[in-house]
Amino acid sequence: MFRTLFIILLASVSVACSTQPQKQRLPSMDSLFAELTEQDGRACIRSSSANGFSAIDDNLVSISGHRKKHYLVTTLFSCHSLDFSMGVALVGTFSEVCGGRAGDALVTREESCPIKHIYAFESRDDAMTVVKMAEGKREALRQFPAAPQPEPEPPES
């Protein structure tokens, strides 16, 4: 009796779960930057050329460089101290940090944030345009999830 009841309960739970719509996973900002800029995220910043920074969110930082260069830096995980930190140090080898290189990090007083990717731009405006485009694309996907594509019909012979 107990076994039958357990099997019925298990079957009803699995049916209920299978009828729930799957929540679409949005692409990361990082993957959208790569798509929009056609960069591999392995740009480098000389520590001495960084003039300022601004946290955009927990894992995205905008860094002003020498000669109007600008960089978007993504971190490997969320770094909550970026939002309220008064300064950040670029820690890497040979006085530079590069995207995709182990050991390079943004360091605040509270934590060390490993760098995932760095994207280079000619100006701050160019960098912020890419951020807005990526945010817009994510919002569009959030509001209008892509419908499953139908299988193409085989050609008739």
C-alpha cells in the first residue's frame, strides 16, 4: 500500500515538473561583450596607465586608461565591495593585468576579485554604448524569450 502510494506521488510530481515552462537562461554580459565587440576579452591594462574606475555592477568595472583609452573588466565572481570601494588596485604580473590570465585581479580593501575578461575601447562613450547594447539585448530576451525553433522539414524527393 505504502509503496503504491509513493509511486503515485512520485509520478504526479514528475508530471507536474515536466509541465512547468523552462526559465530561459540569459546570456552573460561577458558573452554579449564578446559578441558585440568581436574581442576575445584578453586585452591588457598597464597598472600605471589606469586613471580611474567605476563599478557598473558586482562583476563589471569600467576603467579609464591613458590617452582616452577605456576598458570594461569582468570578474570571475561577484565582488560586492566594488560598489562602495574608494579605490581599486590592479594586481598582475609585469605591472599589467590581462583578461583570461590566472592570478590577475582587482583588489579592494575588502577582497580580491579575479579578472575574467578585459575589453578595450577607444573611448568611454564606446564602452558605455556596448554596455547599453548588452543590457538592451538581455532585457529584450527577458521580455520576449526565444520560442523553440521548429524542426525543418526534410526536402521532398
